[in-house]
Amino acid sequence: MPWLVTLACLISGCSDLEPDGEMCVDEAVHGNGNEIEFWFVGLQVEDICPSSFDAAESHAKWVASNWGADPQPIRYAVFESRDDPCWACPAGAVACGLDGRLSSTVVPDRHELAHAARGANCSSFLEEGWATLYSNPFENGLVTVTLSETMDAVQDQGRLPVEYYSLAARFVAFVLETRGLEALRALCEMSMTSASELDVALRQVLGSSLDEVQLEFDMYPMWSAAELRQDQACESTDVLSIPASWTLDLGCTVGGAEGMRAGKVWNHILVELTEDRPHMFEFDAVQDLEVDIELRSCERDGLASIYYQTAIVRPKPGQPSELLLYDLPTGVYVLRLMVRNTQDLGSDLSIGMSITAWP
């Protein structure tokens, strides 16, 4: 096992827990590169799919590199439940990450890792926008309100409400594409707790007022959060050409499978479509399954994938499930499969797949 157990449970209660203080833990492990120390509350290391730890470390390094910084050491607290009295996030938060620390009920939590790994803490508007660009698969959202309305929500609630994360991601992508990383980093140093403060920041860094930037932002494509999500898998050179048939393992112990035992587990493969025509995707299983599918083109228009699609298939023994997709551009795609509840499905769970041009 590539994970070193470094701390056993020394505290029986959690009444002394403070979000920025010592955690009461059942176990803690260091990753291979020692960038992340995982602390478990109500869980053991065996409850997590082993590939999840490597995926977390790799994602943290990748995000930090894209920000232009060295990855910061991270304390990653993994909770069995947000109802645990040890839960270290603000009330109502599904997870939290800041300043090299994060708390979550999943591994890897790419969104929170994107907060914790960089070392630079922006205002919540930019911070959540950046993290949403690097969040987990199978997450999506689109918000069409204005920047001023978004800032009014920040001013009202003290930070960016979650329903505005997708707009924030689109704005961060807009700044990256039109002004570059250095402009985003400069904006990161500015206070943005109201529309008036955002106006000051935009004038100082971009040389344009809030109203002027809004007009320009309105012309930026209405990409969704999922289309804009940056996908490290696209950097792999291990690509399967179509037509082909293969088996994708979703058992938690299998290399590449991410998630939690008895919970969500997903895995992916890269495929290359060489014909610009519809394709038939077929999924086969030896047990009844409900499988979430995510297909993303690695080719980008600016920061957005030129093709993104999700679907649900339900293969049964002897009854493969088919998915016919049209208008697929040629190129390399990330194909992800996820089973939301693997509790009764065993460690050898796998799905047979084939992709062929159609008809």
C-alpha cells in the first residue's frame, strides 16, 4: 500500500474541534509526495478507492501549476457525514477549502482542492469561479444574471452563494481568455464584496468600468460550467481508437477507479473518433445497473470543450443499453462512467462497452 498511516485515534470526542484547530481523527495518512495529509473522521483509509488519493494529489499539483504556483501542503479532512460534530465547515456548506486546508465527504474533491492547493486566496467571487473551473466531473450549472446582481448577492450574504458559482466560472474564463492569467491574479488581490468594489477593481486592473466589462462579458459565449471545466484527463496520451470494444472497471480496488466504497465510483477512458458522423455507444453488464455517462471533447474553443454531453443508461444482463449520439466532431474524447451506489455491487464491478460509427 502506498499510503503511510501516521496517526491513530487519540481523541474520543469532538467537542474540542475548531475549524482551524486540531481535528479529532480516526486515522491519518500521507500521500506519496507528502503534499497532502488525509485525516479521516468517522472513516478509515480502506473506505476510499485507492486511486482517489493519487488523483487528489495529481489534481492539486495541476491546479497550482496552472495558477503559476508551487502546490501548497494540504490537510485534507475526510468526513463520513456532514452531520458529524467534528464537521469543520460553516453551517450549510457541503464542503470547504482554503489556505491549505479542506474538509469534504468525498475524495477527490477537486473543487475544494482547487481552493486549497494554490496558496493565493481571492475574493469569494473569483475564488469560487476558479475552483468551479477545476471541479469534479458530472457537475454542471448556468446562471445568466449580471455581474452587478451577483455582487449584490455577495454583499447580502457575505460571500458568493452557490447558485452563482457557474457565472463566476464563466467570468474567470472570460478574464483568462481576454486579459490573461496575470490580470486574474491582479484581480485576486482586490476586494470584491460589492458592485462598487468590483467596479474599482475592474477599472484598476482591466482599465474598464463594471458597465463596460458587462457589455463585453455579454458577448462572451454562454458556456456552461461543465463545458468550461478543465479536464486533466485530456493530457494523457493513452487513447483508444474507434471502432473498439473494451471493459471499463468500476470496482473500487481497480486502478483508475475514483470514489468511495459503497458510494459513488467513476472511471474514464480516452477515445478517438476518426469519422465525423453519428456513433453508437453500447454498454453491457452482468447485473442491473444505472450508469451516468459523461462525454467531453478534449478539443477546446477558448477554454470550453467543443462538445459535452451527459446521459444515463441502464444495462441489464443480456440487455445492453445503447446510446446514439449525433454531430460528434472528430478528435479525442474523455468518456466517463459513474455508478452512484456501489454498496451491493462487489469489488469486481465492470461494464463492457463498444463504440462504432453509425450506421
